[in-house]
Amino acid sequence: MICRTTMASLLLSLLVGPPMQAQAAASPETRPSLVIHGGAGTIERDSMSAELEEQYRSAMEGALVAGYAVLDQGGSSLDAVETTIRLLEDSPFFNAGKGAVFTADGTNELDASIMDGSTRQAGAVASVTTLKNPISAARAVMEKSPHVLLVGPGAESFARHLGLEEAEPDYFRTDRRWQQLEERRQRERDASATEPVGGSGFGTVGAVALDSKGRIAAGTSTGGMTFKRHGRVGDSPIIGAGTYADGDCGVSATGHGEFFIRYAVAHDICARADYRGISVAKAAEEVVMQVLVEAGGSGGIIALDGEGRPSLVFNTEGMYRGWIASPDEPHVAIYGDGDPE
């Protein structure tokens, strides 16, 4: 027979659970991780000076260390992505912000997007010409408006109302990018009427972060393609094409944007991993090396899964890229080697 005291204890345990000392310990915090890219394309060792290569590597390492410091101090993945991409936008070496390429009209038109995988909230801006850091404007659209994408003067007016930093057109001009435009214009003049030369010189910057609370965020920023038509928008500000994040996957893409839009590359990678139960790495390999290659699209992606495992996949000669999972240990690569196992 069970006594009343014992019965009462049993009932109490059913109502409130086991004693505190018997309850499972709280799950440990997730180990933060951050991965970045600075554009994919024809990047060969023989065509780059040692000085320029070191400048690229230094810029990527600086962005990785700064972004990871946000995570290491308990900051959110969104904060880390914005911090990282702002630094890449401020560098003249990458096709975003300060180093953006020129349109056929000799102007700079910038695009960016950001997505919070834990909430599926997202924001983006496109065809902006006066915003110093488009990634911050994209985040403002996500957090301070009911919209996802704002473009052109409307996006600039919105950012100005919030006090985001603006820049004069000359801020974005670099001699290197202007020379690329002039070379591209000359090739266009030299081409016959039956052999039109399309836009070229695409590149992008992006970041994907996993914070200590297990939240994934992704962001992408670009100046588009050299000699692009005024008003052309690629995949970078298109959620699901150039940027995507959910609870277990985050992707930022770089390459020929029209193909990334048509094949919804960033979303397709996360969806394949989810629906088919395969790794994010395998899904990325399938999309970039099979789907895109068969379609004639060139470029690459960076991604993280829910455990912070990075994937860096590209079908071009090289991709500026880097990853970090512990303080002060950034890893960067440019050519077709040197990625994590």
C-alpha cells in the first residue's frame, strides 16, 4: 500500500517535474562561426601581384576578425553580418560600396540584402547611388519598415529619414574600376554588330554568421556588373536568389546574377538540404557545380549549417573567401584550394 505522503509526493512530481538536481542541464551555447566572400570569377595567381594579393587577404582577415569579435562578445548574427559587410563595403578592393564597378553610363548603382534566419525577416535595397553602406540600409528596411525591398530614390529617401550615412558620387569612384569601364567600353566599340558584348566584371561581398544562440543570418552587397545597363538589378538584393537564411542554413551568393535569380540559388540550397535530408555542403555542391554549370551560370556561394559548418563552393577560377570559428584565427583563400575540410 502506498501511504498518503508517498502519494502526495508522486502527484507533486507529476505536476512540477523532477527535483532541480535531477533535471537535465541547460544546453550549452552554440560555438559561433562566420564565413565571407568577396566575389568569384577569373582570379589567377599569375595575373595578381604579390602586393595586391596581400591587400585582398588583409582586408578579408580584418573583416573576419571584426565580425567574429561581435559574435565572441555575445552579439547577434545580424550584427556580425552587418559589421563584416560594412568593412568590405568600405574597402576599395571589392565590388561593393567604395569599390563598386561602374554602369555603362559611368555611375555606381548599389544593391544589398540581409536576412534573419531565426525569424525569416529580410530587407533589401537596390539601385541606390548615395548610400555609403547599403547593407545598413537593407537592415533598416527589414527592421524599420513593413517592406522587404526598396529601390532607387525611394530607398535613399527612407535611409536619409533614418539618418543613415550618405556619400557623394566621387566617394565610390576608384581609378581601378574606372579603368575597367574604359576597357569594357573599348571592347564594345571594337565588337562587330553581330557580336554584341554583354555586361561583365561581376563581383559581390557577402557574409553568413551563426551566433551563440544558434541564430543564422546572411547578407550580400554589390555594385553589380561592369557596363551594366542603368537600372539593372542582379541577384544580390533578391531574397532567395543571392541571399537566404532559415533556422538551419544560410547562404550568400556571388556570380552572374541573372542565373542565380532564375534558379533561386540561395533558397534552393537550403530547401534541398531540408527536404532531402542532405547536408548543406552537398546541396551547395549540387546547385553550384551541376545546376548552374548545366545552365551556363558562373559564380559561387558561401554557406553555414546549423552547426556552423562552412561550405565554400564555386565553379570559377577563384573566389575571394574566408572563414573563422575561433578568436584571432581567420582563414582566407583566393584561388581554387585551401578550404576547410
